Amino acid sequence: MQLFPAIDILDGRAVRLLRGERDKVTDYGDPVDRARQWLDAGAKHLHVVDLSGAFEGSSRIDRVLERIAALGADVQSGGGLRTEEEIRRRLGSGANRVVLGTVCIRDPALFRSAVERYGAAVVAGMDVKEGYLALNGWTQRADVRAEAFAREAYSLGVREAVFTDIGRDGALSGVNVRDTAAMQETGLRIIASGGIRDLDDLRALREAGVYGAILGRSIYAGAIDLARAIREMEA
């Protein structure tokens, strides 16, 4: 199973939010320092999110992303990608893959165009609350069921998706193994996000056949030792 240490960037700082709420933030300093820390622990992939862009609708992490990519990281990045120009710029700044969420619903033509143009570099972002997709930094709920969207994304040619259980994100409350694994029945390779608290959660995901997992608060708070997790999960 592939592990993706998360670096969420808000106003230029690496942060963690509780359940995606902007006023419930913990500051973890310089995003580049955090990237270096996770790479030194053996990480092969990083999940870098522009939270400012997700909330405000305009990407602004290009320079930081360039510095992170220069460390040799394989970068998956989302947040604030609402136009063709922003997608192109994010990839040009060092991201190997872009995670598209809100734009998939707000501008399906752009989503289709991005998949046609960039292929495997496009990952579907599925931020889910009570079975429905959430948009604009999780501040709005779309009238779209997650499973229906996943099947549509697969039909367009998308092969990977990040599945985030919003109710568990940043809470160390335990991962939603059942719904995460069930989403793989759509054909997508699913990267789990939200609530992962310890190695047992990772083991349960791997046992269920889940492709990958994003690690956030669990590694920042020390609940999971990243180097040990990588040795066990990516072996």
C-alpha cells in the first residue's frame, strides 16, 4: 500500500484542520521543512494541498511547490484548481499528479478536458460527507452521490481517487474502512484519507485491498511513526 504524508498549506504555513474547519487549525511551520522531514523518514510520495486555494478558489502555492518538488519528492497536489491554467501551472510547478475536486462538479467540461489532456496525472478528489460530495473547501454539499461520481470518473478514464471521510478528517477517530473499500468496486484505485490514527488502521485498509492512504495528523502528532509505517506497508 502506498503512503502519502500530507502537507496542507494555509496562508503559507503547514497546518492541520479538524474536520476541515478553517477556525480549528494547528500550525506545523514551514511546509518545505515538513516535506524534508517526511522524505528523510523514507516517504516516496507527498500529498500537498493548497487550503487557501480550496477556500478562496484561487491557487497560490506554486513557489512553495517548486521548492518541495526540488527535494526529489513525487508530489500529488490539490486545492484551488478551478481552471485549465491553474491545473497546467500546478503540474508545471512540480506536481506529478493533480487532485481535482470542486471543478469536477462545477465545470464537468473542464474535468473531461483535463482527463483527456493529462491522463493518469489527474486524480479525482472525493470529499464525502454522509455519502455526498462536498465542495469549496468542504463548505458546501453537492447533490451528487460519491459512488455515482466515482463511476462517472472511471468511465472518463480516471483511475485513481482520493476518498476523504470529512467527518473523521483530522480527528484521529479511526478510518472508515468499509466505505473506503466499497468505493474500489467502482474500478478506481482508492487512496484513503481522514481519521487514520494508528498502524492498525493502515493494516485494516491494506487487508481490505485499498491502494493507498494519506497520513495527516497521525504523523504530525506522533501516533504513527512514518518510517516504521513505510517499512511495513510499502514492503
